[in-house]
Amino acid sequence: MAEEKLTSRAEDFSEWYNQLVIRADMADYAPVRGCMVVKPYGWALWENITSFLDAEFKKTGHVNAAFPMLIPLSFFEKEKEHVEGFAPELAVVTHGGGEELEEKLAVRPTSETIIGHMYSKWVKSWRDLPILIVQWGSVLRWELRTKLFLRTAEFYWHEGHTAHASAEEAKEEMYRILDIYERFCREEAAIPVITGTKSETEKFAGAHTTTSIEAMMWDKRALQSGTSHYFGTNFAKAFEIQFLNKENQLQYAETTSWAISSRIIGAIIMVHGDDQGLVLPPRLAPTQAVIVPIYKTEAEKSKVMEVADRVFLELKAAGIRIKMDDRDNVSSGFKFNDWEMRGVPVRVEIGPKDVEKGSVALARRDRPGREGKTFVSQTDLASTVNGLLAEIQASLLNRATEYRDANIHNVQTYDELKEAVKDGWAFGYWCESRECEAKVKEETRATTRNIPFNQPSETGTCSVCGQPSHRKVYFAKAY
Ligand SMILES: [Zn+2]
């Protein structure tokens, strides 16, 4: 029954990831190339992500709605940069009901165009603003090189689309959402992210400003984990979203859009996972603790199960997402490996000796082996387990933060920059010219990640060309 060992991260990180996603039962490959099937365990994780974000959006005045997945192809022509950005990735429907369609339809790659079209009908006066709508669903982008969760043709997300009466309000909205994203990553996913502005070349097609959250994976590559865009009046002009302002003059609305996708699951896997499998942050884990009863004889079984059943009910009543592994066709060792692979934060082991002593063994997933095992009293177990879950959550964030900070290198010269991005991120001044950015990309494959909001007070010189510059940027190889 012994399963083959997972390829280690150091051996082949990409292979480790591919094996892990399948063996942890998160997702599977679909018959259509580039698509994925999210399995119940992966979807349960996604639901915990979406329910946090949905609640945060509602607290800040947003409402949910649904728009069609088919969009007239002509809509994409209306915003020049948008069509250039998305044309290569569009899937187009040409036939329906056996007939060739007069108007070709795109399967949505993102919904700015269709939603902009609808907003132009709904917005007439300043009293109709702001509109703060979120759509939950999936989109399709024709990707050639795909990887489960990280890059698939169809993926799941929310897309927020808002329209406002003023630029100030729209920009505030962009930053408000980015704050929610940053807090979600830090508090729920235990992933420290850097918030900042994308460069002109890296921003969203058609955006005035794109802000992002950037995270460092275990292999030190960056993953853009969420974006929030301010469009100015670009989309309002393309789709005629106009309103009468308080002075009774016709004015274009200011719009935003923003998203976090199922890609964030890839980030959780690549930041926290280890050579035994997935390591899930307790706040998002579908199962926070699993009970493994250990016995050999029938007599032992009845004693152990009595305690195990009681513990199960107690932890469940305390709101802990708990599972009982009472399978009798596999060994305890098999069960340990199995739950480690799935990243369950705490394992509760109960054997005959524990029954005698009134104790249980708690094993923490973030510290496999002896080091992470403690024997605790059965009394007040729910609060002990809750305390341990909180400790694991904090410890995962600390570990990821220390790892990230140890692998970000301050650079002053181009040689230092080139050296840094070989195995980490470079943080250096940049003159913000496309030439310097292109040179770095061409010679090192690293791209600008974002220009962080947190900047040193002094100015410096561009780490590529040496010209005076006033802001620092992160350069890294990215997913
Ligand atoms: Zn430069």
C-alpha cells in the first residue's frame, strides 16, 4: 500500500507541484487541453477563499450580479489597447444551432466590455453612481502552456466592476480593494504580499493604472496574486458611460475593475507546501484537524473509539472543521502520510495509552516528525486545538515572511541586479524607462513586478542605466 514518494522541491519544483496537485486530490486534467477539473477538496478550499472575500466586498457596499459569458466580438474593437491585449487569447463562437452566426461571439476572457455596455444603459444621472458590482464565475483565455490552478484556459474568479462620478472616488476604490486583497493574503492565506503599482508595460490592457499584490514562491519566483485597476474614462468613452452631473452637464464616468482568481490556490501550494505535500493555513483549510484512532485488538478499538467519538463531537461543537479517519482497511502510517499530503494542519492521534492517561497526541503539519508532536490532556481539548491552529497560522506567515525577506536583495549596480535575480528578487532604483525594463527582461528574464507604495525617502540612481531616479522597483522572474 506504500505510495511512491513525492518528487522533492529541490529536485524538480515544477514536477513536485504537478504531482502534489493530483495526489492531494485538489484537481485533475480535463479532456480539453488547458482546462482543469477542480475536485471537491480543491473546491472546498476555494469556497473558504471566496466566502471571506465575498463578505469583505459586501461590507464595503458591493453587490453581486451575473453577466453573460458570450460577448459580441465587435465589443472588443471598441477599446484599442484592450483588443490588442486580449485578441490572441480569445475563443470565438462562430456557429450556433447548426447555423453560422451573423455576429461572432467571444467567450468572455474578462467582462469590462459587456459590463461597460450595460452600465451605459443604466447610468444617466450622478444619482445612479457609484455602481459597485461583483461577478463570480469563470472566464476563458486560450492558453498554450498550462499548469493546474496557475495558468489554465478556463479559470475561476470574481471580477469587480465599478463606476464612479469622480477620479478621486474611483482611485480610492482601487486602493480599497487592493487593501482587502493584501489583508486576505496576510491574515487568511498566511502569504506576505507586496502592494504597488505596475509599470506601463506590465499594466492591464486599457488601464490608466494597475496596482497589484506580488508574492514570492518557494522557488523564489514571483506570482502576481491579484490586481486592481483604475481605468480613468478609457472604458467610459469606449462604451459611452455618461451621466448628468450636479451642474447638469454631461460627464464620463470613472471606472475600475479588479480580481483575484483560482491562481491564488497555486500560490498557497507553492508558498507553504513541503516535501511531504500540501501545508494549508488553518484559516482556509477545508479540514483543520483530523482524528486518527490507533488500536490493534477489538478490545482496544472499543475503548479508543469511545474517546475518539467524544473528542470529535467536542471539537466539532467548538467550530473546528474536524474529520474522523476510521478507515479500517489502511494502516495508521498510511493515514498519517495521506493527511500530510492533503495539508491538514493538525492530526489528533488517540491510542490505548492515551485512553489510560487521559491524553491525546497532537501533530502539527507545519513541523513534520517528532518536533511537531505534543501530548496534551483531553480536558479542554477544543481550546488547546484552537490555540494550536492560531499558532500554526502565525508561524506559517512568519516563516514565509522571513523567507521572502531573506531572498530580496537591495541592488545598486546592474551586475548586482543580474546576480540577484538568478535566485531571488532584486530591489533597486529604476528610471522608469521602457528601455531599461526591456534590457533586464531580455538579458535576465526578470520583469518589473511592482513599484511598491512603501518607498525610501531619498532618491537614487537607476540600477540599470545610472540615471537619477526617484523610485525603487522589484525585479524578479515570474509565473
Ligand atoms: Zn534606467
